[in-house]
Amino acid sequence: MVVVNTAELILTGARVVTPGGVAQPGWVRVSAGKIAAVGDGAVPQGPAIELSGRWLVPGFVDIHCHGGGGGSFTSLEPEQTETAVAHHRAHGTTTMLASLVSAPVPELVKQIATLAELTAEGLVAGVHLEGPFLSHARCGAHAPEALRAPEADDVRQLLDAGRGTVRMVTLAPELPGSRDAVRQLVDGGAIAAVGHTDAVADQVLEAVEAGATVATHLFNGMRPLHHREPGPVGALLDDERVSVELICDLVHLHPTVARLAATHAGADRTILVTDAISATGAGDGTYELGALPVTVVDGEPRLADGSLAGSTLTMDAAFRNLVRSCGLSVPTAVAATSTNPARRLGLTDVGEIRPGAEANMVVLGDDLDLQGVMHGGRWLTEPA
């Protein structure tokens, strides 16, 4: 990856997606790694790159990702996390959580401790625990023997191991002790997310009342929507307090389903995630997700029984899919890939193109192909 220093630079002639709308043609001045100014009038003097009408959007924020480029966040080797982060940064994800799959609590404690150090270094923005407090009936690509009901001591050990870096925990609200676990997680500074669940709607709403605010990859790994029992899908999608994750690879969700969900949730509650695994960008073959073997054929990772096991999605592709295949607008896609996940994590310096924010930006062509990535004011990929 080529990193080009841009201590002082003006990006001009772009369609800049800002919190207030699209500046067209717009400009952005970068200074010392920050966005110093944004406008659509006269361009300030200084070294400039002309973007000739291309889209300029905030760097993507992924709150659910297990790895990429052959690297896995479950590894205790920091190099694997560095590999995964580098792969996704090259595709525009400049901020991300490191997601872990279900495992015995002592094993998770070791993984969290490793990732806590890398969070302190700024490599990732924190840790997401997808389990182990999940439903056996909807376990998906999680080892059944690792699943358990939440107990206060287990939750405490996991939070303590992260030293404030465990940012989100996914659990099934029908499990004994889940309501108390939601409160414990929220009190401990983590987001409680609902997922991998066979709960009925009333059980889900109890978790939301207790403080759960995210739906982990809506539709996938949960009891399906039914007209007499809306289950998790209906309860989470219809509750204004909940942000809904969507895996927009057009495999996990049909474009019509993704469009219906995103339209109902609205521009402020929709969050695109990759749920990417180590196979992302590494080609077809055999991989591991936690303790389970995964086979990737034509870019689709599956268990031996045919169940999907994460994805090989990158966020630039998810962005394109939401606009080109699902028919939503570019500003809506920006909200779903950058602004909404940043806000849900409580991050105030990423997710938007505005003065004072980190200079994390992505350049997209007319067909939304990725043409440039800037991270912290430095080009990872400089647009031609």
C-alpha cells in the first residue's frame, strides 16, 4: 500500500457529501490530518487535486467485521489484525471494530486483551463480541458448544479484559439472564445488540427497554418475520430506538429486502456492515471462522451444511450495492456506511466531511467505483 503525505492539500471540483447536503462542485481543505474547511464557492489558494466531478464521501465505518486479506481478528498475532485492517482500509473503511465469534470465555478474554492493545494503538476502534450469548437454534457460523446463557461474572470478565475497548456485544434476548446482561453491558459502556436469536417480539422489546440499541445483521441469524408473530425482525425494524445492521452483499439479503428494510428504518437508523471474514480478498478456498471450517466458492463462505459463514464483502461494494442494486441515494449510502455507525459508537471525529473531523475520505467515480482513499490526511490510494 502506497501512503502519500498530504500535510496541506485542497480537493476541488468534487461532489462532496456533507452533513448539510451535496456541495457540487465542492472543495475540501485538508491540514495536519484534519478537515480544515469545506465549501462550494471560491476555492482557497494552495496545492490542489482536481477531482473533476467525482464523489467525495467520508471514510467508511464498519462495526461488524471478522477479518480480511487472509487475516483474522480471532488470532492472537497482531500481524493478522494489521493485515485485515490494511485490506479493508484499501477499500475505504478507515474506522472499524474487530469482531470476535463465540468461544469459551477464557479464550475470548485472551483475544480481547490482544485487541485492546491494538485499539490503544489506534489500529481498530474497539472490539465487538458476536457471542457467546447466542441461541443454539439460530447459531449460524458459531460453534454450538461455545454458546451459553449470560452470567454476570462472564460479562464482567469480558468487559474487564477490554479495559473499555469492548464497544458492542451481541446476545439473544430469550436466554436466561439476558435482560440483566443488557443492563450490565450498557452500564459498562458497551452497546447491547440483539442477534442470533429465536426470540418472539415481546422478548426482543424487553431487551430494547433494558437498553439494547442495535440489530445484528437484521434477518440473518434470527427468527424470520411472520404476519402473526413479527419476531426479532419486526420488533427491531419498527423500533425507533434501534439501529439495524444490513449485510448488503446481495447474498445475505435480496435487494428488495435490503431496500424495504433501509426505507422503513430510514436514513438515520440504517447501518451497513460487511461481516467479512479472513477470506475477504484472499480468494476461494478453505478457511476457519473461530473453531469452524469454512469453504469459499465464488466468493460465498459457507459451512459444510451450506449455511452462510460471514461474507467476503468490502464496504465500497456494499455502498455500490445499496445505490445501484437497491435504488437508494448516495447521501443515504453515506449515512449507512459512515455517519450512522460513527454516531452509534459515539465517535465525534469520523463519519462526516466537516471542519474539525479527521481527514478520512473516499473518492468514488460516476459508477461508484473506488478511486482514492485518504486516512488521517494521507493518501492510501491517490486518485489519478
